[in-house]
Amino acid sequence: MVKSFFSLKKNFFSSSFYLCFKAILLIWGFFLSPIECKTEPLDSYPVTSLPEVTVEESRVESILQTEQSISSVYGTDYNIMDTPRTVTPINQTLMKSAAIGSQGWPDPLSITMATPAAQFDASELYEMSSPIIRGKPGLTFINGIEQNVNNDGFFNPPWNFNMVENFDLVEGPPGAIFGATQPSNGYVNYITKQPYFDKFRGNVWDTTGMYENYMWGADIGGPIEKGKLAYRASYMGINNRLYYQYVRNEQQNFYFALGYRPTENYQIDFYSDFGTADYTPIELLLNRPTQSLINNGLYLTGFLPPPEVTAGTENNPPANTYLNSELPISRRATVKYPADIGQATFAMSQVIQRIHVSDNLDIVNNTFFWYQDQTAIRFETYEANVFKGDYEIDNRTEIRTNFDSDFKNTKLTHFIDSGFEFRFQRTLDYQSEVYLGNSWDALTENPQLFNFLLSNNFANFGLYPIPGSPAGGFFIPLNDETNQTQFFRLSPFYQHQLELMEKKITFFIGTRLDSYFVHSQTPPGTPTFLFQSLNTKQLNPLVNAAIIYRPTSWTSLYFNYNWQYTTNASGGGGYSPIFPATAFHLLNQLIEGGVKFNLLRDKCYFAISGFSEDTFLGNIEFPSTPASFQGLEANITFQPDRHFWIRMGYLLEQGVEDWSGFPEGPEMAQTYSTNFAKIYGLPLNNNGTFPPGKYALIGWPDQVFSGMMTYKFDSGLGLTIGALVLSDQYLGYDYRTRIPLQFVMNSSIFYSSPKWETRFNIFNFTNQKYWLPAGVGMSPTRELDYTSIVPGLPFWVQGTVVYKF
């Protein structure tokens, strides 16, 4: 199987573009007849004036990509036909239809319903701010600024969808304007709620679902001074117990926005968010994933006495000495310790100023602040992550200018966006991980015993008390995650857009230079003999180039190249004092080409693209590992009128982790399935590694299909149906245990009127018994894929009622 995989991978890139090219020819021939189209190439510069920002009352909103401006790729608004990248704009209509954020946390498959290239990690639901995109964790941006107090989008407090108005999911790393601190295959740019400038309005709402799913909130706003000063305030409360045993999420979120337009040439917007959370840090739900469990729901029982529990191979008895028979198990069962600790306080504030100097010159300043204090202790694994008041301050100033020039009797139109970005970040993070969750028996053992502190072997792992932490908090000083870091990043950037041939051809070229000034050391509480520090200065360049060709008003062909160096990251986005110099120079490269069509008089959008990405994996106890991805993606949206729309997406992708140049291969908490350990008398939780070599992605389906369809009657009543198909997924680098092809179907019935809005979500209405891996693709938690698995939610319902005033 592995040999055939690499044979396919060897020719995959050329095959993908061949298929893409053939598809383009077929579609071109089919739609070659003249069709009028409303969408034209840009008739003006991206920024020549300051548009008034208003939010209208809830109404039927188009989900066609061509009717939504996109500023998340090049910093200023472009139509998707003029954006040389695969982008999925997700507005409120699409968020509600796909149930994104409807549970107060990122449901793992809700975003996949909207785009096949993204999925949230099912074992990190409460600590992810961005999904896995094209097989690797994505980056998080808020109103165009990177939120970097995290590692690969993980180690966040429970994400607050209450502050989100809409967002763009961009595939591939950021370009010159946004920049990137960590490597990725994509990112999410959240646009927060905007003030109401036209009139006062508001709403109160309540959401109730099965399994003690309770959420409520209110949102108000309006003008303070007509046309000049307006506000928006929003609140959300959550008290969820979820489907799984011993899992909870209690949140309080407060959001406020203020907009001021004193003159036509100046505007300033202020956004702030504050929240608290008391939750269960998940990571491990049901353990011992075997083929028998996946296929038949049979669980291997048996456990060690808690004092004997350990990880590794030393003092770890063979599994066949205590594992018993297989028995049926409830999909609600977990091996969570009931008193696991998850507590967080977080705050965000942002000020964006825009000055319109003239028709040829604009200045934009964006200042961003993020703070979080978080404690997450999982006693069953054992893992502790304690962030003590991490924060970041970022300021970016852009000077945007435009002008025309002539070259050999050809008119050239220029748009330049250049400036400077400054970032300061401070982290004080304590972390430990032992990974022994496969010792516990979810069926016959007392959950109060799922605690490594009860083991006589706990003292053997070099853990030290975390200063000021709740009881049970311990850390490992030198593990690449624990750190006390302060760093500056200074970043000049330049981006040039050039249009010619009456705007049929557009070139984009950008460059950026990130200068890092880093001081890192082991934090307070570290024994003197283990103290380490690091002082380093690093330069990381970025170059991106793209071309768009518009042979007709309804067609665009594009090619995009993005080349940049990024950095590895410890917990909280800081840097470990034991990082080598290579950790600050990780290549992140994208090659993408595709074609986009705006068809049937602006009612149908179709896009197909092929891509190749090179990046690195930020490991815990190993140097960063090279990884590569190749794939083909197609998306279509059809909305003939305000009553009906349909979306479909398909992703074919394969990825490889290259461990050839390392003394060891990939590490896993357990390098074989529990059943394999029983048969051959091997220890559970062996914390082993595979041999050096190249390994295909685990926990990632090579093929994904997603689709949604909505019909809404004039009465306000409507119906949405969504379907998702995932191909096989392997759980370990030995490729023995797999999740087979599976599908999930969701639906919702909704009603809207000027005063009321209701929605009744029906999840998994065919009640499929599907499974999700602990770590998706190159998620850091893929190390747990042989010790943890997530039973997908069964048939369940949730209702929301909104009163508008």
C-alpha cells in the first residue's frame, strides 16, 4: 500500500494539473456561448474613498462568492474573480446554514460543510481558533492582524464566535501585507461585528439543544450621532455539558464596537472583546481505537492498578497481562478525569484608522492587542498547559497610492500598498506532557482513578510544580514548549499591483522582511541546573507573485507563487530557549494555479485549482520536519434567485512528512493499536518512534466531498440540507488501523420575519456512527491517534429563537 501511495504521489502534481487543464477545456467549450455578466474587472483602484460601513437588518443574503468583497488576501477589497487564490468567504447566512459556531465552539465538521479543505480537530474543540486547512493547522487573523498567542492555532481559550460578523478562509500562506510568524497551509481572517450607523436595532436570542446545550445572548447598536458616531454591543453566555461524559463549557463573552466618521476623509473604528471560560480541555475522549471498535463498537477492557500506571517501556508491563475481552461500549463514554481543569480569561482590543488624503493616496493604521491567561490540566494524559498573562501588541501602517503610466503606448494602472508593521509579544508558559491515556478502562474502571498523580511512577518524569498553578499543575523545563519569551518583530513590506490591456491582465508582486529580536529563557520555577537562555536576531524574507488573466468578463485564469521563511513556535507562540537556529528559518512555499468562472448572468460561480505546498511541522521533541502537499480542488455555487442556492466542493489531496534526514521517525504516544499490543505482548503508552523515512498523512482523508442546498419560501420558511463524505483515514504510521469511508448529513428548518427568527438544526439525521481521529492531518495531536478517537455525534437537535427589535 505504501509503495503504491508513493508511486501515485510521484506523478500527482503533473496529473493534477493535467486533470485541471482538461476540465478547463471541457467547461470552456460548454459555456463558450456569449453570456452577459454583471461582474467586471475592477473599474477603479481598490481604495480611492472611504466606504461607509453599515450592517443592514437580517435578510436573504447572497452566498455567491462573486457578490462578496475579499480583503483577506491583499489587504484591500477585491472581487474573487480578481483574487489569484482559493478563498472561501463565509458570511452569516453560510455560517448559520453550516451551523458554524452554533454550539458555542467549533464543531469539527461544520466548517467542512462550507469548504472541503478545512476541518477542526475533534480533540481540541475548545482550544482551536483556526481549523486544519489542507492537512495542516491554519493561522488566525482578526481584522487583518495575526493573533499569534498560540501554537499552530492551538492552545487558545475557547473561541468566541459571538464577536464574528463573517470571515474568509484563505488556502495557502499569507502574503506581503499580512505576513506570518508560523508556517501554514492557510489561514482564517475573522471580521468582527460592525457598528450600526443607519438606525438603532437589536435582538435577544436563546439556543437550546439536546445533551444540556444552552446558549443565550443579546445584541444592540445604533447611531449616537447620525452618520458620524455609532456603536454595537453584544453578549453571549454558554452553559454546555455536551454529548460526552465529563465534558463541559461555560463561557461569558462581551463584545463592543464603536465607529466614528467625523469627516469624509477620516474614520476610526474601535473593537474590543472580553471573555471568561470554565471548560474541559479535551484532547482525549475515548481511548483504545482498534479496528473492532471502529467497525463493531467493541472496546478492549482491562486496566492496571493506578499506582503501576506509567508511560514508555521501563516498568511498563505487557498489555496481555491485564487486558481482557471486548465488550460493547456507549459512544458517550470517555476516559476523562471528572476534575480536569480548564480556566481562561481573554481580551482583545483593536483600533483601525483610515485617512483619505486624496484620490491617489490613503493611509491605514491598524493596532491590535490580545491577552490571555489560561490553565488547562488533563490528568488522564498527563498534560498541563499554563499560560500566565501572555499578550501581544501589533501595529501596522499602510500607505496606499495609485497612479497611471504609459509604456510603449500601453496604459499601465498601478496600485501600491507599502508600509511597516511592528509586533511585540510576551509569553510565560509552562507545559508538560506524558501521554498515558491508554492505560485507563472507559467501561469498567472508576473515572476518579484516571489520574496520573496516583501513580508511583509520576516522580520519574522530571516534572516540577508550576508557580501559582492550581494543585496538580507540573511542568517540564526543557521540552520545547515551556518558555519565558519576549520578542520584537519589525517588518517593512511592499506590494505592487499592475494592470494592463484594459485590465485584462493583472500582476501582483509583494515582498516583506521580518526581523526578529528574541530573548527566551526557562521560566521561574526551573531548577538552577536546568536553566537555559537564548538571545538571537533573525531575518526572514517573503516574496509573493501572481498573475490574473481575464480573457472574458466571466472568466479568470490565475497563477500564484508564495515563498517565505517562518519560525517554529512554543506554547503561546513564544520560542523555546533550546531552539536551534534552523527553527527560525522554516520554508513555507505555495504554487497554485487555477481558473474561475462567473456564469449564467452572475448566478453561478465555479472554480478549480491545483496546488503544491512545502512547509514544516513544529514538533515537540524533534527538529522541525519538512512536509509537502499536492492537491486538486473544485468548488461550485449556484444561486439563481433569492429562494434557492446550492454549494458543492471536492478536494483530492495527499501529503508526506519527510523524516529521512532524522535519526528517528515520527513519534506517537503509542506506535501500534491496542489490539496489536495485546496480541504481541507489548506495553501500552510506549511513547515510541517509527524509523526514519517518508510517511503519508495520517488522520486525513485523501478525498472530501461537501455540499449544501437551501430553499426558502416567500413566507420566510426555509430548509437546508448538507452532506459530507470523507474517504479512508489511517490512524498510525504503520497504516494498519483505519477509519473507513463515511458520510454525515445535517439539516435545518428555519423561519424569518421582521420581528422573529427561528432555526431548528438536525445534526446527523441519518444517525451514522462515524468516527474522527484525535489529530487531523499534521495536527500536533496526531501523536495520540492510536490512543484516542472521537465518536462522532449521533442524531441530535438544537433550536434557536431570536426576537428582533
